[in-house]
Amino acid sequence: MNREIFVIGLQRGFSLSGKARERLAASEVILASQRLFDIFKIRENAIFREKIKIIPKVEDTVSFLRGFNGKACVLASGDPLFFGIGGVLLKEFPREEVFIYPAISSIQLAFARAGKSWEDAFFVSLHGPKKRRWRPEDLPLILDRHTKIAVLTGGENGPGEIARFLPDNSKVIVLERLGLPDENMLETTASKLKAMDQFREPNLLIIEAESGHKDSTKNVKICLGLEEDEFGHSEGLITKDEVRAVVLHKLKIPVEGVLWDIGAGSGSVGIEAKRLSPGLDVYAVEKERDRAAEIIANSVSLHAGGINIICGEAPSTLEKFPAPDRVFIGGSGGGLVDIIKFAAGKMREGGIIVVSAITLESINEALLSLEKEGFQKVDAVSIAASRMVPIGTPIGGKAGGQKSQKRKNYFKALNPVFVIRGSEKK
């Protein structure tokens, strides 16, 4: 096969390089979406336009190229390797068949228009398929770590919708139709942007936390180490700090993937896991509506709003979830064996299941079920933590007629908890 694929980036207001024009002239077909063709036809001659084949979807472009033998150009937006089709084609075809000719990216142009440096920015794409990595709900959590974010918008995720998830005092720059005669830049705050609903496409956002952050290390929030009183919870239904630390360690939280938090209670495990790995897709399952409402409130207050919260019983509610990489079972409602069986059957390669239990019966069920479901490595740890607390009775002599406020302390035992893990599934 003598296939050659030339991926040529376009940017409004900028001319093509001489090499890109050579590739266009040598190609037998030029593939483009309607939007890119509209940009292209403004300045390119009729000879090139006669070669154009409009294909709106990336998957259709890939399918066409698989059956094509010859020289083909694929028109892309800006830099094809920046959230573009270039990365897709390099995965689908041999490296020696794909040649990339980038233009200036929309992000470069946006920061130039805004007069801001971009070496310290974090880049998020909310444009494209729903199975994308990031969602608008994740932005506050990202702002905790990166004080400057560039967001590629698209579809239902326009500037006004995105602003609903941002802290009100966030600074936002909206850049519309970059490179065209009617381009526009608006500097505002998230609170004001929420009330706006008319934006010209395409557009993108530059978002900054309130302070401007010349020293970004001063405002980074804690990733690991959330304490119980930071969560709203009722009846003590929360995985205690000491246990949660062990559970997260046993789960070996990945940078991205899918975590099921079953019997989530206040959502403490799923929320802290999400804060550790913002790219993690967390599904928290809780059968009690009041507790599910607490998870929602906790996820918002702790900037983990991208968690999927489902009110229902497991395993029946798990049917439509994406396959998990990690599963934590904090409560099972008596269905532990069935939950483990279902989760193990859907789990991706290299997955881990962790169970917390307080009864001997649950410990035994977890150990036997994990072994039965093919986990080659099953281990358990007993956590019997004690916390230092004041006895509360003032001691010592009088000072100035007042009793000393010095108190004695002792260690108060927490209920022992057992953490069982299954890994290395056959």
C-alpha cells in the first residue's frame, strides 16, 4: 500500500505554508468537515476545492482512509495534535504514513490576544464526544491545582453553562471567533457570565482563580488528608480518617479510570479519590436518599462536583455503569457476595476490589468471594485505631483564684475495621 496522509492545520486569518500547499497540490482527495471547508474556501483556489470531500465525523474519515490507497489530505483546525484529529490518525495508521503540518493553535492565539503567558496553564477540552475525560463539574477541582485554565468549548458546554460550575469570583476571558474580522474578547467574572447566554461560535475560555496567583503554591488545597468534620454526615456514617487512608492506599488510585464507590454513605472515599485524581470517573452508589443528598453537598463544597451520584441498591444499579478499574464496597446491605460477583465480572484488566467490614461474617464473605471470583492475590488488614482525647476534668491548683485549664488526655479506641482487597484477577 502506498498510502500517505497529510494532516494540514488551518487557522483563521493565517496563510498556509509553502509545504502545506505542495501537499495539497499532490493529493488526490482533500477530506474536511463543512466548517473547515468554509474556512478553506475563503482563500484557496478552485483547483483545490474540486478535490474536497466533505466528511463530518472523525470516525467516517478514518473509515474512508482505511480503504484508500494514495495521497490524501485531511484538513484540521489549528494544531492537529492539540485535541485534534492528528492524534487519532497516528493511532489508527502506521507512523510512516501520517505527516502533520500544524498551524498556530487557537490556544496560542487566545493567550496572545489576552496578553497572557500560557506556560503555566492547564488545558481542558469540553468539545467532542460525551466520553471525553473532563466535564464542567471538574473545573473547580482543577482550579485548586492550576490557577490558570484554558477551556475549549463546544456543543452544550458553552461559556454560560461552564460558568455555572465555577467559583463566582473566578476571572474569565471569553474569546469568540478568533482570527475572523468579527472576533471579540470579553473579560468578566464567572458570576456575571452565568447570566449571559448569547455567544458566537467558535469560542474558548481562559479561566483564572481570584488572586491572579503569581505564587501558585500558596493557594493549593489539600489533595489527601480531608478530615471527618469537613464532610456533612449523619449517624456517624462516614469512613473514618484512619480507615480511609488505608482504603485509598489499597485501591492504588489511578491517574484516570473508573471507580465504583458502593454504599458510599457521605461519599468520603469517592470524593477524596476524585481530589487525588481529577481524571478519575467516580460513581457513588447510596440507597438512602438523605445520604445521597449529603454526597451531592459534600462533592460541591469540596470541589469534587464531577462525581456521578446514584441513589439505589447494588448490584442492580450497576448495570449501566462503565466497567470499573477500582471498586470500593463500604456498605452492601446484605448483598456483598452478589456485589463482588457482579463487579468482578465487569472489571477491567488489572482491576482491584477493596471491601471494608466490621463483622466476622462480612470478612469471611469478602475473602471467600474474592478468591472464588478469580483474584489471585487476596489480603486483609485489621485497623484498630485509637485517638487521643481530653479526659475533660480540670486538674492542678488554683491560679489567681481560677482553676488551671490544663487537662489530661487518654486514647479512646475506635471500632476495629477490616479492609480486604482482591487484586491480580485471572
